[in-house]
Amino acid sequence: MDHAGTGPASRAQRPRPARGRLRGIGWLLAAGLAWTGPAAQAADLQVNPILVEFAPGERSQALWLTNTGTGTLRAQVRVSRWTQGDGGEQLEPSRDLVASPAILEVAAGEQQLVRLIRPQAAPLQAEAAYRLTVDELPHERERGQDPGLQFLLRYSIPAFVLAEGTGPLSPSRQTEARPDTRPALAASLQPHEAGSLLVVANPGRQRVRLSGLTWVDGQGQRTELVPGLLGYVLAGQQMQWPVPLPIATTARGGQLRVRFNDDASDQALPLDGAGR
């Protein structure tokens, strides 16, 4: 259910079999959320907020888990460092942020606060990125049994520690309207199967969220390539995505346009190599 990551931004996957039972895992990648509300929701478990930002020097943030069901649920919160490279994304367990409590129970109709703590608040020159994985856990009585159809949820929430001298990008944390800006990205298209491979490098100190990728030809005709979230390019890193745009099409002139972060309208994404 994509109300952001690429990621490991969020999308609900179809239930899949796991050891005799079906597990429906909802990947709520806040990078891909439509930002229509303050919480990401699926079944009985809600997580709020859907994106976490630590201001420079800030030591803690709150994550709320809400149980809208009629029975007690159990959940676990894990923290992973999020990096990009070799054309993909990597997650590695991290203690840079600590979730307390990491395993919890939430009674029916109740909320539970999880405190996200940054033990070391040393200044950063570039933004650090993390993923908070919230897993719904089976009840003790279900272990070793085959309950038939069971749905367990997983949420993946992006979290960022801002660099010194930078401000929040999340609309919920901005104190004033932020003008539309075009980050200084380096982008190129490479031949790839039936389309092309869009490679984007971000030399800046903050991530850039890309969505609504569109090709506009020389006559102004718009072709929507990726209608929703394309993904993040993290600070000082590079990411790539296959897109349904043949290289031959770009040779006839035109430009790529995309929405940066939460800008209201799309802007040109310049391509190196004379715009290719």
C-alpha cells in the first residue's frame, strides 16, 4: 500500500506462503507514501510518523504504534543503516539509533510509544540515513501450530539524521514554506534492455526524493514514465533505476522532468552528455 523507498518511501506485497502458513507482509516504505496523512496504516497496526528526522544535535524522537484491532498485538522495532551503491540499496544492523522498547505489546485500541534514541550526537557533515523496520510478531500460543491463514505486517520507515547547517525536508517539521528547488544532481541515461537505465548521483549533503518521472519531447508531448515514487538518492551516494524510455527516443530531443522531494510541481532533470 503506497500511500515513498525505493527502498528497502510504501507498498503492500501479496501474501506469500511461509512454512505452511500465508504471511502477508505490507512494506510501508514511507519514501513511496502519497503523504495523504500523518500515519501509515494497514490492518490493525498503525505507525506514526511515516518519516523520522533528527535535527542536528537532537537526541530522541517518538514513534507511535497504534492497535486498532480487538486483540493484543506484539511488535518488534529494528534499526538498520541505509546506504546505496553498486546500483542497489543495502541495509545493515546499526546501533547509531536505538529503539526503546525494541519488543512490545499493544493492547486493543491502545497506543504505545517507542522512543528512538541517538546515543552519540556528534555533528555530521553529511546526512545519515536509516530504516526502521517494524514487524508484527506472532503470539506465543501460535508458535508450533498451524493457524491456517495468518497475516503478519512489516513496515519500513525511513529515518534521517540531518547534517550541521541543514534544515528538515519533511513537511511536518518545516516551520515555513520551502520554495521549489532543483538539487545539484548528476544524471545520465544508459542503454538497458527495451528501455534505459537512469543513473543519478547526489553530491549534496541531504537526500533527494524523486517522483512523477515524465519525458517531455520536443513538441511538448508528455509521457509518464513512473507515475508515483521513483525513489531516494541519499546524500553523497548514487542510485539507478530501469525506466521505459528507449535511448533512441531521447536522441530526437526533449527532457526528463521529475518532482524533487515534496515540491508541488515537476522540474527538469538535466542529463549529462548534451542532455542525454
